[in-house]
Amino acid sequence: MMSTMERALRSSSTRKTEHIFEPILGLVFDSREEAREFYNLYSWEVGFGVKLNNSRTGTKKNNKIDGDEEYRSMQGYDPRVKSKTKRCGCPAKIQLLRTDDHGWYISSFVKNHNHPLSVTCGQKREWNSHKMIDQSTKDTIKYLRQNNVSLTRIHCILSSMFGSMGDVPWTKRSLRTVCDQITRDQMGDDIRKTMEIFKEMHAEDPGFQFSVDPSRKGRIKTLMWCSGRSQDQYACFGDVVTFDTTYCTNIYKMPFGLFVGVNNHFQTTIFAGVLMTREKTNSFEWVFREFLRLMGGKAPKTILTDQCKAMTTAIGIVMPDTYHLWCKWHVMKKIRESLGPLYTKNRKFRDDFWLVVNGMLTEDEFERGWNYLVTNYNLHNSGFMIRTYECRHKWAKPWAKDKYCARMSSTQRSESANFMLKRFVPRNSSMNHFVSQYNRLLFDRDREEDIAEDKTKQLVVVHERLWAVERHALSIYTKAAFELFRKEVDKASNYILTARDGNVFTISHDNPAKRKAWARVHFKVEILDNGAKFVCQCGLYEHFGMLCCHALRVSSFISQTICTISMFSEPTFNLILCEFILLTTLKNDMVLAATTTSANCTLLS
């Protein structure tokens, strides 16, 4: 049996009324929802909006159910509104009563209006009754918001579904209202939902752990959690950690901290996440203690953070043996607004600046380079340059070259972690939704690691030129680590041996004119422990864990002179041969630092 709306559509070409959906006294509907939709479509044709004026719940009398509803156009006045309102006491309305078979029929219809009618589609969409979004579309919006799709992009996606922007039957403001309602629904019973998610995570991952720091009133002050895989990754790659609390995207405005490291593919790996209510010293103490407890009590060798004084104090109390550095990204993040056009429009200055910041390996060349920047670009009175220089020992590589940093001091791990988090977590998300989206981020990171591991094991890369030391490194290193090692091997060809004093070799750049005036062109490489260790002035091995181009150049020179035994005394020859053995027996120490192995010199006697 056809509904009233269907009959109206089918008879639209032969209708006798002015409008397709014209209310007629006695017109019957199967439900009040159908009646409301019918009258709303009529109001769209005419150019006004409707609202439910009153409704009386039906009662059963003599085996009949009565009840009534009334829909009006801008009826009545809103006493709360003092400035402007669309309500003007319009008499237009329909009144519905119940039928004997539990349906509804129009018992009263007033057609006249006392206000101007809307003409264009854009005007008609401004009526509240024409901004309503159906449930299926609301579900689509919900799924898109859960995947951190912005409001503008959702509007564009829906407009594509409807054909064009002009065909979308609601405004962007209505869309924003639906998104706000979705957020409020997620906030309902937030803590219980979060704990249920943690229970599900523990059921799937027995190694999952979380810790809560409650307040005196029983509220959550700090919440930290980590997965079992994150704990395993920390056991292998936890020597260097970046901790950052600058990201705040939840509806409670709680800062979110990330403990971030780097794996053997030089990918960002996440160890733990923490939501905090306060960034005070005692709060950070609790965070660092709980992090060490969750990670088995092992403290990192180096930790990189922002310039927060409370965090610095807490690190000194909880992890006194851990070397504390400032993350370079936090130190430099205000460079654009501080230096203005000099930085944004002067490419030569940008290149020189970042060469000094990232490329200088020793203190003397950093000092000369910084002095060049200040003098050449007239930055003597720049507050940013003064402040940055005064704290150089907390972030610059030359003052931390003897501290292992796994290349994290020269990369923007905090920025990349924040960027990844923004891709998954929408603004103003509830705590339970935040945790759910954080788990998606972890899955994405784990997937990227699996892909890189597969490429390292299964993908065979053919190289046109491959030295013996590179061939051996290729069999041990991951693909990413090998590419970095290969660059050092290539750079070694730019250096020549210019002097030697016992076990100390001086390596010089073969074309100093290509180097900046402040850049060092001579490096000393010392061989210790009968060839078991190379120590270079650049400090790359201690800082990064990989042999530098200077040490590789010395090794290459030694291997080339092995055949000329007569030029060396027996002890020196033993030293040379030991180093040659060292060069061809490089081993990996799980963070892909090229570790040296002691040569057995007794075999040469």
C-alpha cells in the first residue's frame, strides 16, 4: 500500500493543487513522522519553516486511541530574545488527530502567513526545519570525524555525494552542530569508557600496562599507558628518548606527553603516552618514575625535552645519571617570528644558519660559524640569537658529541610525533576517543616498522660500486642504516692523510675552497687499544654510533699500505693488521651503531 507521500509524488504531474505536497483536510498518514515530513516538504515549496507547537500523548478510551499534534510556522514569541527573532505569531499551521487504526489525519489547516516567504534555496536552507540531517548522514559524519577529517573536508565530501555544494540540503553551521553533538555523546561517562578500552587492550595484549595518579577528590590527575610491543622496543632502542608535552588536543585541555625514540630503521617509535592536568615538578616526577617502572626500571642514557624548568628539575631528581638535552626543534621553533623576513625571504641566510646549527661538529667551528652569522647579517642585537647562543651547551651538537643521541638531536622527532598525532586525533576529543585514536597511531607505527623490516630482509639492492667494507655492512645493517653508512664512505673520498704522529693521524679535506670559511678542514683520528677503537675529533661515533668518514679514510689508508710491510716496524705492522681485521668485522649493537671488535694480535706473533 502506497504512503501519502508516495501518492503525492506519483500524482505530481496530474495534480490539481498548487504544490506537490499540499495539506488537505482529512489527509491520512501512517505515522506522525510521515506527517511532519510531508508538512516540512510543503513548507520548502512555499518558503517557510515549521516547528512542533504542542503534542498530547494519546489515551485509550472505548478501545480508541486519541492524541493530537500541531505544527506551526513562526508561531508565538520567544521572551528570551531581546534583539531579533524570526517568530512573529504566524497563524499558518496544521493540526493532527489520531485515526481508529492508530494513524494520523489532518484535522485543521491554516494556509495564510503574516511574513515574507523565502524564495531562493539558500534562503530556505536557513530555516531550522530544513537544516536537519538524516541519521545515515549523521553516521557518515561520525565515522569521518573519528578518523580526524576536518569539518571543511566533511562538507566537501558530502557535497560530492549530493552532486555539488548547492545541492547539499543543509549548511556548514548545521554540520558543526552535529559534530559538537558527537563530541558531547563521546564525553558521556568518559572515564568508564576509557577503562573499558584499557581492559580490551589488556585482553588483546597481555603486556599492556597503565598507571593512574588520582587526586584527593578521586579524579584523574595523570594517566599513563604503554603497550607490550612498546616495552620491547624500549628494551632495544631506549637509550635515547624524546619527551614532549606541547600537544594538547583533548576537550579537557590536558597536555599530552609522548615518550618517543628511534628504531633501527631510523623511524619514530612511540614508547608511552601520558595525559596530564598540571605541568609541575611533582607531576613530572610521577611521570618519569612511572615511565621507568613500566619500562622495567631501565633509565635512558640521554633524554631530549623542551626548556621547561619543572621538567628539568624532575629529570635531575628521578634520572640523575641521564644526560639531559634540549630538543632543537623547540629551541628553533620561534625563529620565523623572531628573525622575520631575514629568515623567510633570505635563502642564503637559511642555508648558512642550518649549516652552522646542524653541520658543525666541533666547538671551534661552531663558534666561528655563529660569529659569521651575527657579524655578516648584523644580528648583534637580536634577542633570539643572543638567547639561543647563551644556551648552546644544552642543544648544540659540538657540546654533546660525546653523548649518544642516535641522531635524534639533529632531527625533529618531537615535531614529527606531533604531526603524526594530529593526523589521527581530532581536536576537542574525549579521553576515551583520544585513547582509541592513539592506538591507531601505534598500529600505524608498527605497520611502518614491519614494512621497513621486510624491505631489509627481502629486498636485494644492486649497487654498481660496493667496497668490501660496504658489502659487509650491507649484510648487517638495515637498509636505512646502510644508506647513512654509505654516505660516510662516499665522503671519505674527499679527505686525504696529511700528517701522522704515532697513532694519531691528521685527515684534511682535499679541496678546502669548497668548505665554508668557518668550517674545519683538518680532523685528528687517534687509534687506541691496539686498533680496537678509533677516536675522531668530530665525535660522530660517540654521538651517533657509526664510524665517521675521517675514521674510514684512515682505515682505507692503512689497508692500502699493508702490502708495504718494510715501511713499518713490527709493532706498527701488527697495529695496522689489527685495524684491518677490525674494519672487516664490524658488528651491530641493535641500535645499528657500528661497534668495534678487538683483534687478537697474538695471532700475529
